Amino acid sequence: MLRVEHLSKTYPNGTRALTDVSFEVADGEFLVVIGLSGSGKSTLLRCINRLIDPTEGKIFWDNIDITAATPADLRHIRRNIGMVFQQFNLVKRSSVMTNVLSGRLGYANPWLSLLGIWPDEDKKRAIKALERVGIADKAYNRADALSGGQQQRVGIARALMQEPKLILADEPVASLDPVLSHSILQYLEQLNKEGITVICSLHFLDLVHRYATRVIALKDGIKVFEGSAREIDRAKFKEIYGEEAQEVRATAL
């Protein structure tokens, strides 16, 4: 269970990104966060795993206060929380295998990993993770030689290396075409069915309806909706997105 209580974030330049946001995520949910760019979605996800420190409020993961965790405790907490980024966040000049192995940094000997020395068990785990997302044949290619969809699959494989209980996916399909978007979300959906909780930010209404078990919406850093995907009709979607709402239908596979 993840519990977010009265979370607020103000950046040093005075930008108020989140204001008094509260919600819970039960184990096994596929929660989708929606809202315009700049509504606070990325800030929210980054606060959950403390890539960003909130200004106010608390975040509890299995009754452990993430916001109060020491660096040593946070290292252990992050083992259970995988992150998938919009822009993939790969080391482009490194191999796919090296990028995937970096998902084991929370478990690895830091000195050996710095030298690129990994246990055989971790290498086997990396190949299995790449097999899960269908690109084991690309293991020794440079990351920047892959297509956008393939790079995002590397990002998912890297997250799997943590053996996570929770995956945070920050607009993972924003830079992909509709067919590839479904492909990536189907990998996340399968992991969710296997018991991994997923919190994913998305833009397109059709994708929300297809994948979300529950939805929260942010507008100017404030939670303005919480409910089932079925409750988000086009009128509610336009209310959340205002005049910038667009009727974009993702192409089904």
C-alpha cells in the first residue's frame, strides 16, 4: 500500500508544483495520473521515490515513511520501486546490457559495479529481463542504436532488475507512436497482472480507458479528480484539460 498525505512541493524559484495532494494506491493497482504538462505529474512521481524532496506532506510505502528515510534506508526502499522515464534515461554510448545491469546498483558492490564487474547471476537476470521485453538479441548493441520503442523496453528491463513491487512510469509513451504506445503499456500491464503495482502518467483518453484500474487528475498541482477510468468521459476529460483538450484516439493494435 502506498499512501500520499497532504503532499506539496515548491521549487526554489517559487514555482508551486503540488498543493496538498492526498491519495492511496492499493497493492496490485494500475493507477494512471493525468493532467496537462506542468500540472505536477512528474513532480509527484519523483517525490514518491525521493528523486525530489517534497516541501510538505508524507509518503508511506508499506507503512514506512519515505519522506523521513535516511540515505541508507532510502537505498533499500528504492530497491522495491522501479522507474521508467519519458526520455528513457539511458547511457546512450553504453551497451544495452550495461544499461540494464545498472538496475542492480541498489544490490551491487559499488566498487565492482563502477569497474563494470557484475556477478554472473546478475548477467543472467539481465538477459532474462531483456527476453521479457523481446530484445535479448540487442543486449550488446549500443543503446543509441535502438529505436525509441526499443529504448523504452530497455528502460523497463532495467526497472525489472530491481525486482520491484512498484513501478513508476513517467509518461513512458509520450514520445512514441500509437502502436508502440500500446506495445509498451502492454508490457507494464502484464507486470501489473503478475502483482507489481504500477503508477503511470498518461495523456491520451483512450489509453487511460484501456489500461487504468483507477485514475487521479492533477490541474495546476491540485488533485481535481479521483475515480475509475470509466468515470472519465470526454466532458470530464475536457474539464481537466481545459481548452487544450484534444480528441486524440490512439490506434488499437
